[in-house]
Amino acid sequence: MSDKLDGEKSGTVAWRPPRWLRGPRPEKVPPLVGTAGAVVGLLNLVAGLFPRFRHSRLHALAEVLPGAVSALAAASSIVVGILLLMLAHGLKRRKRRAWVAAVSLLPVGIAAQLVYRHSIVGAALSLALLAFLVWHRRAFEALPDPRSRVKALLNFVALGGISFGLGLVIVNTHPHKIIGDPSVWERFKHVMWGLFGFEGPVRYVNNVDYTVGYSLGALGLLTVATTVYLAFRPEHPAARLTAQDEEQLRELLARHGGRDSLGYFALRRDKGVVFSPTGKAAVCYRVISGVMLASGDPIGDVEAWPGAIERFMEEARAHSWTPAVTGCSETGGQVWTRETGMDALELGDEAIVDVADFTLTGRSMRNVRQMVKRIERNGYETRVRRVRDLEPEELARIQQAADAWRDTDTERGFSMALGRIDAERDGDAVIATAHLAPAEGEQPGPFGDLKAMQHYVPWGKDGISLELMRRDRAADPGMNELLIVASLQAAPDLRIKQVSLNFAVFRSSLERGEKLGAGPVIRIWRGMLIFLSRWYQIESLYKFNDKFRPRWEPRFVVFRNSRDIPRIGLAALQAEGYLELGLPRALRRKKAPEPRPCAHTPAPIGADAVEPAA
């Protein structure tokens, strides 16, 4: 019978091996394997390209093998090396397909290294990596990313160029075994013919012809095979808003749309959506370069937000995407950080004007008042109407004018742009237009007397949010001020109480940096923002908004850790249309006229720029 009291701990402690024997933590396995795969791939590539890196321990084995077998092993080593380098990023992101491909390739690489007179060290490293991959196979369960067919063409161009460059290296790594002195052009032709599987003009002694020929042929075959695979594999389409999703979102917006001025932008058709288990909340997102980017606050009941956020994070984990949120409110940021453990950073401020408090009187509004009066004296008149109240012919003319007045080659907008003008789906939206009758004897323009337009989307039942600003470049300066003032003055008749204007990036930093007594850090940061304003409307957009004396509502970006910020920033720039990674402009398919640039986000100078203050 034991004499220990109840609750007294036993003196026996289970033995646990030290940390170095237990192996890496599960979350560290994919990055470690990805780096190791890149190293092994580089070793395979270098060993196949440069004979001087081969070791002679297995020289006897290579001597008894036919030359063609040894040459085939060299070509295999090069191909395996390239493929492992290509798979390294997928391994780091826990992609299941990358794991299957790596496990299939490593035995080929091991055999190639043993046959082609390589050091046993290289084969041992490959074998160790293979064993490690098999042991930690459960760490690689991420699903594939959405893809498009354009990846096939990009692969052909990029890998074709790499293959040609490696081919030149292969041709010139055997200088003492080349017969004669072929010219540079003949070496180029030899590489090109070799990539297509034909014999070129350069001749070698011994079995080097086999090695060079098989290596070039393998590179060409690799380029064609990967291109064909990307072109004909089952496509995983990017997320798109279905009609059922849109209907469910509209129901949520009808009940809760007044909480967030960006809520209506969730109805963009190029966004995906995940709903909470109860269906009372939703998070809209888009996947760009491996970043699952949500915009604004979740839609729906705040009590159901955690369920929608959990579904969002589950989707990100299933695909190994980097979760991020851009443009959420302070309340949204608090919920996101509380539920996910992520961090938040203030991105800027949204300008919101309360219609009841807006007036053109007073010294602070003198510049705006004088500009509006001057334009009105020049004969301009404004009209502010619901989209559903416009005749189809006039609406079509406004749409055509907006498309024609767009100066940029790329369409812009994501988090704060709807990307369409539709009387059927968005009849509650508001259109503000400026008109100028042609002078006597003057021919009207291609769009009649229309000189500028602005489009506002609904914000709940008593608000609107500015989505698009366009004007004829031949019109008088100040069209944007004129239409904003006209919209605010017409708002009471439309039963509108608040208007959301532009979004000013880093507004608080600009404001604090110009105040007396600002510290050196904030002054340096403000100076950098002003410098960047030469190309992007950072300072000018803030000052343009500030003329209407709005109240500023902070907006935040939510991220998992600080090293994700550059990647999230690039994804956000791509989403908004300020950075395009893909085909050259001449090869791009012409896009449809939607979505269009967003009025909220800063644009490069000269592209839908706001006029400076008068």
C-alpha cells in the first residue's frame, strides 16, 4: 500500500529526449525542406554542368558503363536540379503537389549522381532529404493555388531563356574536347538545334557529344513538358462571386450595411467569399501571389464575425496562403487581432463628411467656395441623381465617357472600388455629372455636353461612398470639387446623411510631421512621404480631402508577422492595379472596361489626378 497522499506528485518523471534529438518543430519543417531542396537542386545542377566538380571515387563504375548511359545521367542531373529549384518555394508553402514531385525526382537525382561520377556526398544528401520528406509527409497537405493559363506562356518564355543560357554553359564547359574553333554564332546555333533535339555544328571528341546532346535535349524537353503540363492540367479557377453569394451578401448589407462605408465594395465579382457557419457574417477576399487578401470589415452581424474569420483562416491554412486584411476599421482590426493573434498597423484615414454639418460659408471653405462659384459662372451646371433614374441612353453615354477619360493602361481598384455602373444591380448608387453647353457655332464633343462625372455606391440606407471620379481633360480645373459640393448639397433631397470621400494613406503622419515640435523620426518619415508624392498622390490627396473639413476615420492593415509586410504590400499594389506582374503589355489580352480606378486610393500623378487646391 502506497504511503503517498492524494495529489502528491510521483517522483518518477517520464524521460524526454533533448530538443536536438526530437527534430525540428512541425511549423519549421516546410521552410527547412524548401531550403534543403534548393541546395540539393543547385548541387545537382552544378555537378551536371561542370565536369570539374565531379569526383572520381566512382570513376571505375563510370568507365564500364556505355557513354550514352553516363551522358543520360548528366542530363538527368541537370533536369532534376532545375526542377528541385523550381519546387523549393512550393515545399516552403507546404504544397502537396510539390512534395509528390520532389519525392519522385530525388531517386532519379541520386541515380544520376552515382552514375555520372559524382561524389557520394551529393547522393547521400539527396537520400537524406528524401528520407526527411517521407518522414514528415503529413506536414505537406496544402492545396494548389488558383492558376490561369497564362502561366504556361510565362513558363515557356522564362524557362526557355534559362535553358538557352544553361545550354551555352554546357557547350563551353568542354573547351579542350571541341574539334576546331567554332565561332560564337555556331555555338549559338548548336544550342538552339540541341534544345530541339537535333545535332548542331559543334563537334567533340570521345563521348562528350553524347553528354552535350543529351543535356541540351533534356533542357528542351523540360521546357516543353512543363509548358504543356501548365497549359492542359485541370485549372483551379480564381475565386469569383457567384449569383447566390451576391444575393446572400446583399441580404447581409440590407441589415448591416450602414456599419462600414466599404461594405458595398464586397459585391465586386472578382472577389471570393467565405461565410460564417450561421450565414450571418462573411469575409470577402482575393488571392494574389499567395496572399489571401481581405478588404474592409467582415460583412454582417458583428456577433457572427468570429465565425467568418475562422473560416477565412481555415481556408488560408488549407492552401498555405498568407492571410492579410487591408482597409479595415478600428473595430474590425480589434476583432481580427483578437480572433487570429495577428497584428495591425494604421494604414491611413478615410474622409467622411456629415451632410448636416457641411457648409460653404466661413473662411476655411473660401478656396472651395471661390472655385465652385468661378466654374458656375463659366456656364457649368450639375445634376445629381440615383442611377436607376437615368435613361439607359444617358447612362450608356456616361459609361462610355468614363472609359474614354481613363488615362491609365491598367484598371485600378479592389478594396474601395465596385468596378461597374449598373442600373439593375446597383440602382441605389448615385451619379453626379457636370455639363457645359457648347458655345454658339461650336460642335459638341463626342459625349455631348458631359464634362465630368462621379459615381457613389450605397452605404447603408442613408449614406454613399465615392467610387469613381472622371473628367474631360479639356474641362476647367476644379471639376472634382464642383461635383463633390453638388453631391453634398443634393444629399438631403436624396435622404443621404453622410458621404465617404477619398482614402488618404498615412494622413496622420503627414499631419503630425508638419506641426511645431514634431520629432526627428516623424519629420524624416513625412519627408519620405512627400518625396514619394512626386509619383503617387499621398500628400495631395490628403490636402484635397481636407478642404471639405471631413472627420477622419482610421483604417488598418492586419498581418500575421512583420516579415509578411513586403509581400502583402506587393499583393495590395497588384490588387489595386498599381503593379502588374505578368505578360509584357504587347502580349496582354485587352481587358474589359471594368473594374475601373478607385477614387479612394492614391494614383500616380497624371492618372486621374485630383486637381491641386486653388
